[in-house]
Amino acid sequence: MKYTLQNPGCAGMMEAAIEKAMDLKRPLYLPIIATKPCFIKMASLIQSMTQHDLPFLLVNSNQHYDQLLTAQIDELGYKQQIGANLYSNGRDFNERIITMCQSVTDFLSVLATYTEKPDIIPVVSGDTFSAGILPQLFYFSAGARSVHVEAGLRSYGPADKDRWQDGNVLYQAGWDWTRYVNDPFPEGMDSRLASISSELLLAPVKRNMDNLLYEGYVAENIMVTGSLSSDAVELMKKYTHTEDFLDRYPFLSGKKWLRVDLHRRENLIPDRLIAVLSGIARLSGEGMNILLVKSNAMMAAIHQFGLEEQLRLTEQAGVKICELWPSYLDVISFMLSDYCLGLYTDSGGLQEEAHILRVPCLTLRYSTDRPETILDAGGNLLLPPVSEKFICHNTLNAFDNTSRWAHQDTDNIYGNKVADLIVEKLKHYTPQYNAARRMLTY
């Protein structure tokens, strides 16, 4: 079997979880962790489910398996709670789907060996590949509808693309905005697929709920909960550190840095990569301290397109190029420190975290699935990779005029104690789907 029980006592964890669900006459929840963002965001939910004695079995899809991308499971202290590991590797999307199908089949086969078994409810988060595919597989294989945490993420951006050529990006919140149905690839599709196979949809903010209502989902199945990012940030704020942080990154001391990172597929093409690398090199020449973090995806694209010389020239221009930071605590510590000028990123999670921590954020995309951080809260701006000149000019302009857009006195729109709110809902949640559709056996 490709599906494995790797942790010591995993089989016992499954049996205990099933027994608890049967004793309480409740469904067995299957929270699924898959990638670095959900390793972070699901931590407080797993903690709250444990504290409230909710029947669950934690499943790792292993979509991210690189040690640099999985350190958060250890850092946030729940590795030993993983009760099942799936096999979801593959060179491309199609191969990964095949291995996921086999893993779910094998996993359900193990559950089927138990004489008494509860209904199962997968719980997926966000817009990952696992979130898009696994709810479908559990639905078609076992009739199980999922819970989608962070449902309703949809991309919006300025309707008139010519605005990027002549408009002042500081005032973009006042432009006419529109939906970008296919952005980003593939996360935009994954988010929609996750919700289609789910019944309970937990939306971070009202805009997400409005998206789901627009698409025809039933209002009674949607709940605005806030974002688990808030819980993760609050947890990390208790442990932020300075001395050992500077031991690892001594170059930070005494300066303010713009931290740059990119990993989205839409940006990993030659013209956009060159625009970013040459743009931040030019910023460095203008006196701004730039820290470029080497994501796995960015480095793979640089090697694929032969852009190593461009990267070398960027470093030669004064940009500090740093290996990927495996510690989430380091990222939060940096954002809370006096060394942080702001972020320039294509990460959705970092847009949320920047808002929560009141850190100015420039989003390296033509649209964003967190439009609330621009249109409602402020503190974020779209700054796409149009050209070297565009990036340099608008970044300097943005940080010369932060009072116009970086509203650092706004309330946290992503809530607090979000996991407890979600668990309270799950404790009393009764699936509405027709049980007759559920397979007689897993």
C-alpha cells in the first residue's frame, strides 16, 4: 500500500479516534494538512479540536515533503498527532492525482476493516492542490462531503489593465475592480474544486461569503469565521526572539529591509522573473536594502530558464540573497522587528499576516485573492512585475508615501480565536447530505 501509518502508535490513534466518534455518536473529522501554509494555519485548529475532545484523525497528504517546507509541523508541535500519511507525490499534476486516488482507496480500505465505523468528514484548508482534489476523492469513494476552511477565496484586480502603465498605484483602491476567474493558476481552480465537494464552507471574511453566494452556494452552509492566520500569528508572537534570530541573520542588524519572495507559477516565467530581479537590483542601487529569499519554486524556474547569470547580477548589485527560511517563527520575528521595512511577495498567506501585524505589503501580482487587504483594510498594494522601471519607481513611491495606503491603525479584519469558533461549529454540525448516497462500505 502507498498509504502508510508512519508514526509510532498510529494504528492505535486511528482505533481510538473511531471509538471516540462512535461513543459520542459524532462524525470522525479528518483534518488534512498538505503544504507549508496549511501546516501553519491548521495548527490552532488541531490544538482546539484536541482541547475540546472532538473526534478527529489528523491526515497528512504529504504534498509538501521537503524538510525546508515541513519544519512548521515540528515547530508548531503537532507532528506526533499525525494519524495517517497519504502518498501524493508525482512529477506533474496528473501523476499526483493518480497517487492521491490510490492513497485514498488504501486509506478507506483500512477504515473498512473496522466493524463499527462513523461517518467521516474531511476538513481541508485553502487553495492547495490537496484541498482541490481530496474532497472529490472522498466524495466519490465514500459519499463523504468535506468542510472547507478558508472557502471563497477569489481573485480581483483592476479592470483596466492600461492603468498599470499610467495610473498612480497608490490610488488603486479607487479604480474599477473586476473578478479574475482563472487567477492564480492553479490555486484559483483548487479553491473552487474544494468548495464544490464540500458542504460546510467556512469563509474568512464577508467578501469570501459574498463570492460563494454569487456562485450559488446555500447561505445556511456558509459561516464567516475569520482566518486561522490570526491564530498562528498570535501563537508565534508569544515566542518571537531576537538574539538567536540575529545569530542566524546577522546582516539584518542596523538596517531596514524589504523582504522579497515569489513562488506562484504565474510569476515563474522568464519575462516576469527578469523584471523582478532587475527591478530589485535597481532598487538596491537606489539605496533600498533588499532581501530576496530563494523559494524552491523560484530557484527551479531560474535553473529551467537559464537565469543564473541574472540572479548573479542581482546579487552583485547589492541585493542580499538568502536561503529559504524554514522557521515560521523567524518570518514573524522579522515582521515584528525594527529591521522590517515591508514585504514584496506573491504569497496569499503573507498578505494576511502583513495586515494582522500592520506591516506594509506590496503584492507581486496583477490580481489578489485577498482584495480585502486593499479595498477594505489598506496596508497592501498590487505591484505586478510589469518591468524593471515600473517595479523600482512604484516601490520607491509607495514607501515614500506610506501614509496614503499603509493604514496601520485599522482593526484586524481576520478575527481572533478563530479555531475555537470553528470547533464550536463542528461540535454541533450535522451533515445535511443524503446519507443514502453514502457507500455501504469505505
